[in-house]
Amino acid sequence: MPNHLHGILLIRDDLPGKRKPLGGLIGAYKTVSTKRINALCGTSSEIVWQRNYYDHILRSEVDLNRVRGYIDNNPAQWAEDENYSAPDS
């Protein structure tokens, strides 16, 4: 999708090293990707991401497969998105 990102994170508690809460992981991703996008675009402080994020804990294989299907099929819904604009022909 051109205006948002979906992902599935597996957070394990059995690995060594420093742990970050989910908000810290998302914040770090947004910070690093924003800096990279601005560097590639030659801009210095463009806002790339919305302020918040939506999360959902997947508690079963059925729930995981439902979300995987949603993510796989989501690009086909782009024309119905409120932010959609048809490309210039």
C-alpha cells in the first residue's frame, strides 16, 4: 500500500540482549526509515509516518492466518482507500 505498512512481528523472550517494548521498536523503525527516506529524497525533515500505530496480539494460528490473508489481499483494496487518487494517464 502506498500510504501505510502492515507487518507481523515475532517478539521472543528467550534471546539474549537488551529488550525494547513494542512502542520502542516501532519508534526506532520510524526514526531510521524516516532518516533514510529523507536522505534519498534530499529533504531534511519531512514527516513520513503518522504519530501512532495500531497493534493486535495474535493469539492463535487461526488469527495469524487471518491477518496474513488480510495483508496479502490489502493492496487489492487500494482503489477503495479514502486517500486513493488515480494515477495520471
